[in-house]
Amino acid sequence: MTQKNYRHALNNPIFEIISKASDELGQDSYIIGGYVRDFLLERGATKDIDIVTVGNGIELAKKVANLLPDKPKVQVFKTYGTAMLRHEDIELEFVGARKESYSEESRNPAVKEGTLHDDQNRRDFTINALALSLQHETYGELLDPFSGIKDLENKLIRTPLDPDITYSDDPLRMLRAIRFTTQLNFTIEEKSLKAITRNAKRIDIITKERIVDELHKILLADRPSVGFRLLEETGLLVRILPELIALKGVEEVEGQKHKDNFYHTLQVVDNISKNTDDLWLRWSALLHDIGKAPTKKFHKKIGWTFHGHEFVGSKMVYKIFKRLRMPLNNKMKYVQKMVLLSSRPVILAEEEVTDSAVRRLIFDAGDDIDDLMTHCEADITTKNPRKQQQYLNNFKRVRQKIKEVEERDRIRNFQPPISGELIMETFNLKPCREIGQIKEAIKNAILEGEIGNNYDEAYAYMLQKAEKLGLKK
Ligand code: CTP
């Protein structure tokens, strides 16, 4: 079972200290999980390090803290028998080796002490069950009872036990399997994939926060579509984001088809991932077409339409965030805005690009205008190279026009040149509807290019508008 020595993985002095502390307690300790996996994959040293000890994990954490010069605070999670401490930029998690049995209804395990092998058995994947010894005599030796090293080489996600047991024990692991596959460019073993499909409905017992964490990680991979395809194939996606599944399929009426908006969406997410690492811009790409399922209609004359899908979609964003217990904050508003505006530059590019249309777009998008253009470029999924080039050129023109108009008119963070207070003072008004009307009229005149975005022209326009409303100075 014992294999090659990986002492060189342990060049951080913290490992010597853990080794010493374990020795003093007479407990065998090992590094296990992500640190070992990522070291072997040469993904760089992971800052979250999991230590498993055959004995008491909390005692070991306290002992380690005591041996460290900065005496860090130990956070104890009594119910789980784990403890955590931070040292420099490293987060160490300690756990006593255990056998676990899970109840059917929840994922809270009944914990029993066990050997290292018991503990490795209860881990999610063979590549996460690799352990490095911290004992003096065997320092740096790898314990790999399930050929995790071979699976790393063959890029395979495999469970240590029968996959039905591993996934049923903690159904989040089904998402983790797909997430690791997407992040690491691995494949899920056939037997495991079948087990995920069989157990998919057990994802319902997992908290939304943990599910969203995995979705974020899938979305942040180089090619998120790999993960979303697997989520779809295994029947997980329909339980998590049924709005995306509703986009699947191509309907044909009187010889007219629309595109499959599910696969289109995945392509857009992959495209945008080449140009941005921003999680929320990627979420926007994922959700940009969700309004298409509820708005789809067939008209004899014009074919398939999705009128107002951007507005409907932006409302759906709120519902999805709420259901997934994602914070309903500025990020959510940003995604809503992206979905709402997602077709605007397209319409612009198809027609002649007028200054006023560009000003309105800049006004509505504000500081997110560049992100919106990045989204639109990613939204081009035509396989026809000539058309693709043509669309890209159109957006280039729109970008250029945005730059010109913005340099001249400074609409991006539009501040009305005439304030409500000034209107009230000038016409001796108390708060009333007319103030809003005048402000709106000035804004529209600026966006339409009737007047410049400056005080003098806006003031003159205010006088004109007020006169029409019957107001006197
Ligand atoms: N683990 C598990 N089942 C889970 C979560 C975690 O068996 N549902 C085990 C795995 O051995 C895993 C280790 O606990 O390697 C640590 O989990 P975690 O820190 O969540 O993940 P990492 O594997 O370290 O990877 P990442 O940081 O990318 O999530």
C-alpha cells in the first residue's frame, strides 16, 4: 500500500510542527484531500490543508497552535469533532479519523472513531483519498489504497466505495464529481455516472448554499459547458435550474425551426469564459436567454418570436436567486441588468447606429457598458464564418461609436445638469409632478441630441418646458 516518498511536498515548516505535535500525543497524522491532489497535479500549493489524525483532531489542533510562535486561535466544531486554525496564509483543518454512517434523510453523519483506512474509505473520490504521512519514520510517504495516483494519471473520477454508497452518503458529491471533472478536465467513471443519474433526486436534501458554491466553481472553470452538459445528462440540472432545461429542444412548425437555446446558452458561457473571469458576467451569460421559454410563440407570417424575453428573463433572475438563496444584492441587480439589456446592442448593430440610440444605451448600461458588449460578442454562436465576421464587425462599429459618443457627451454616469431643487427655486414650487416632468424632458432632450449635456442648454430648455406647462418664474 505504501508507495513513493513525497517529502518534497512537505517543505512548509508547519508540517514538521504537526508531526511533532502528533508525536507528543502519540497519534499518527496525515495530510489528506485537496492539498495532496493539487500537489500531485502540480496545481500549486493549496492554502486549505486537511489533516487527519488517528485519535483526537481537536487535541491535535490545540497542540499545534501551542507549538506555533503566533499561538493562533483554534476554532472548535464539537459536533463534527473538527478544529480549524489559521497560520500565516494557511488554513488548517484537523479531524480525527472516522468511520461514518449517514442517515437516509439528512447528510449529518453519526461519527465513530476509525483507522486511517476507514477514513479514506469514507472520502468522496480516490483522488481525494490520497494521504501523505507525517510520522517521522515514514515522513512524506503516500498512502494510496484505491490507486488514486493512477486515476490522476488517467484523469478519472472514481469513488473509493460502491458509488451508490458514496453518493447516497453525501449527495453533494454528485455535484463535486461534475465540478472536479469540469475544473480538471477529467472524466467520470461510467459506473459512477450511472450512480449519479440514479441518485440525482437526493440532491434535494442538500442546502442551497452548498449547491451554489459548486455552481460557482463550475462556472469559473475554463469550459463551464462541460459541467452543465453533465448536470443535464444526469438529471441534476432539472432539479437545480429547471429554467435552463426549459430552453432545451428545437420545435418545428410549418418547416420553421428555432435554435436550441440550451446548447446556445452553453456555447455563450464558454465563449465569454475566454474573455472574462468575472463570475457574475458568466452568470449573466448563463441566464441571458431564460425568458425565451415562457415567451416563445409561433406566428404564421414571421415565424418564431420571443417578444419581451429580456424583461421576463430579468424578472426570473430574481426568482432564481431567491430560490437558490443567493444574496439579493448588487450582483443580482447586475445580472438582471445584463439580461434586460442583452439584446440592445444587437438591435443597434443591425440598424444604422444613431448617436441617440448609442446615448440611450450608454445611459441605461452605465459603467457596465463594456461588460454588455463583451456579452454580446460572446452571444454570437453562428457556425457560418462569414456571418460571424459580419456580426463581430458590427459590434466593433458599435464599440467605436460608444467610444466617440461617450468622449463627446459623457453620458456614462449621467448627472442631470439641472437639479430638482433648482427647478423648485426658479418657479417657486413645492414638491410636485411637474418637477419630475421637467427633469425627464431635459434628460430625454440630451439623450436625443436636441441639446448638449451642459448647464446652459439645459437651463434654456427648462424655461421652454416650464412655459409649456404654464409655470412662471
Ligand atoms: N470530502 C468528501 N466529501 C465531501 C467533501 C469533502 O469526502 N462532500 C473530503 C475529500 O477527501 C476532500 C476533503 O474532504 O478532498 C476536503 O474537502 P474540501 O476542502 O471541501 O475540498 P478539496 O478536495 O480540498 O477541494 P476544493 O478546495 O477544490 O473544494
